Amino acid sequence: MNYLRVVVVVFLLGPYLIMLGRGASGNQISARRVINLAHRQSAWTPILQTSANLSDIRSIRSFFEFRTLDPEGTIFYGDTKEGKDWFVLALRDGIPEMQIGKADILVSIKGGRRLNDGAWHLLELRSEGKFVVLEVNNNPELVVGLRSELTEDELTGKIRLGLGGMLVDKQKLFNPFQPDMDACVRGGHWLNLSTLWDTDPTWDPRPCFSEIKRGSYFPGTGMVTFNTSDLPGVKTEEAGITIQIFGSWTGTLLSLQSTDFEYVLGELDEHTDVKVQMGLKEGSETAALPREPAALTFNILKHSLVVNSKPDRETESLDFFSMWKKGMLLTFGGVPGESEDAKRSHHLRGCLEKILVQEQVIDLDQALYKHSTVSSHSCPTEAMNELT
Ligand SMILES: *[C@@H]1O[C@H](CO)[C@@H](O)[C@H](O)[C@H]1NC(C)=O
Ligand SMILES: *[C@@H]1O[C@H](CO)[C@@H](O)[C@H](O)[C@H]1NC(C)=O
Ligand SMILES: *[C@@H]1O[C@H](CO)[C@@H](O)[C@H](O)[C@H]1NC(C)=O
């Protein structure tokens, strides 16, 4: 019974996200405005957090509009007793999932419709006695009842809320997930709190575009790096490794690096005709790269690299298969370690609608490194209007 209450309280708070004072950050904003939950370095820390006295909580209801194309990530979090009792709402496979930790109980419950369709959905979380209810577009979709004999009914102390992250260690999760959430929230009412929320100091607040489509958006300021040993490997020697990229872009598409090897597939000059530079950085060969929606197939064979069926670089002295397995850096959108000026002029700009490695879709949220300006799951449609 006590457990339920705590949960209820958490729910109430949840909708009104407030930033917890984090001393160092200093910045505070209202959690009722349009908020882009992506674009920070610290994957687990909330973008916004706040706290309130439980005795001040008047409403156990939070609601907000939510829009994403991302299948997985943290939406919001609440806790009491400094994190001893906690709650998190996340998405997995696009479907809402709640996890709750209280006394000796850990709960994970997932259900309802897929929310990652790029449309705005109204989410509401509230406490009803011993139950927590999640409504989507005014339909109850998930109801959790909880009870523990081990806890006391305690409605004093603080409640903490977080948006886009959690305040307890991820080890406490019952069912781990990938936290990065490329999503926007607007019109939030969080337990009817009107306090300002503290922002994550690594957050790079970005606009929410009025219309989005599937893809990974590179605004021309950063790149994403994978360790190839984390990606699908060679199946047959003849076929090698195939990387397929669909989208429309200018700038450096990808690069491969290991200790004594570097390969860059990019353009020479984005102000004249768009060209692809092939071969080593100093590259000798160019080919036209379409500005319009394009598809590019990059093949890695044991001793050669092939672009759109055209052999580009061959070397008997290197074994690309063992290099791939051991771990090269595969970077989309730039070349790690290049000077800042070079980076700026050649960073990829555009929308990579789909990246396949060995026919598997690659999720940029799984990368070793992702620059905070890159949107992993959404591109603006042509009309780049921003929501404010
Ligand atoms: C919470 O309560 C304490 C003590 O009652 C008070 O000092 C503090 O200012 C309150 N905090 C908020 C956010 O109202
Ligand atoms: C929410 O807050 C507003 C203003 O602070 C107040 O007028 C309203 O009654 C509150 N609603 C609830 C349910 O407490
Ligand atoms: C890539 O992964 C391999 C194997 O796990 C590891 O040995 C290597 O250090 C990693 N490289 C980087 C840059 O993280």
C-alpha cells in the first residue's frame, strides 16, 4: 500500500519535470516549453531535473505531448528517498515501458501501442490508489499495481524528477535499455509544479523541427564513430562486408581508420560540383556524388575497398577482414583527429535515411562516439521550421 503511494507520488511529479539543482550547471528553464531530449554527452543523466517537497505536491498527475521516431530511450524519471524508491518511463521497441524499484520489489512492465511513429502523442501518468496508470491519447494503456509489506507510508521528504535520464545507477534497472532518446516533449504539466528545472551542463539545446522524417541528421558540425568490432562481421570472403547508405548529403560520408591506415570517402569541394574523393586522404580519384536522394554501396573485401562496384583502393599488404574484426574506427560524417578547420569544411551535412552494415540497420545510438549535434533518429523535412 505504501509502495503504491510512493509510486503515485512519483507519477504526479513526473509530468511536471523540474530540474534538480546541480550547483555546477546553473541554467534553469521551464519544463513546459518545447524540449528536445537529445543532444548531450551524458547518456544517463537527465537533460532537466528538479525536486520538490512531497508535502507541496497537490496533484498526482503529469501529462505531456511526446514525439519520436526513436525505438528506445529514457523519457522521464522520478524518485523519493534519494533514489531508494524510483520510477522510470522509457521506450523499448517503440513501446512504453515502466520500471519501478521500491523496497525489495523491482517491476518492469511494457505495453500499449508503438509511439515512435513521428506523430505527437499525449501521454498522461497518474496515481490511482495502489495503481499507476499510463494513458496515451486519453486511452488507458498500462496499469501497474504494486504493494509491499516492507515499506512505510511516507509522504514527507523530497521528490526528484528527471526528463530524458535517470538519477539512480543504471545497474538498478530490472531490464537494461539504451538511454539515448531522440525525441521532443511539449506542453508538459509535471505534478502541477511550476518550478524551473536545472539543465544538464553537457546539453546542447536544439530546436524541435516542425516536421520530421526517419533518418539520422548531420547538421554539418559533427560525426559518429563506431568500433568495427561491434558491428556485424564477415560472412563469406567473397561477399566481404557491405555498407549501404541511403539519403541525401554533402561532405565527408565516411572514413575508416586504424593505427597505420586511413581511408576517407568524401567530397572535394561542396561549393562547386559535388565530388567524391576516393582513396587516401590526399586522394587521386573523384567521382560524381548526387545531391539528390542517393544510395551508395561500400564494399570491404579482404584486400580492397569498392565503391558502387568500382574498386577504389587495393592493397596486398593489408587484411581488411582482420582489421575489421580487431576494431577499426568507422566514422560517418567526418574524420576523427582532423584539424578543426578541416573538420568544419568537410563534415557531412544532410540526412542519412538508412545505414545498413551486412544488411542490418545501424543505430547511431549504439556508437562509440556521437557528436551532440547529430540526431540519431530524425531528420527535418525540407521545410526546416522550428517549433518553439
Ligand atoms: C522544502 O522544505 C524545506 C523544509 O521544510 C524548506 O527549507 C525548503 O525550502 C522546501 N523546498 C521547496 C522546494 O519548497
Ligand atoms: C495547479 O497549479 C495552479 C497554479 O499554481 C493552480 O491554480 C491549480 O489549482 C493547480 N491544480 C491542482 C490540481 O493542484
Ligand atoms: C575496439 O574494440 C576492440 C575489441 O573489443 C578493442 O580491442 C579496441 O580497443 C576497440 N577500439 C577502440 C578505439 O575503442
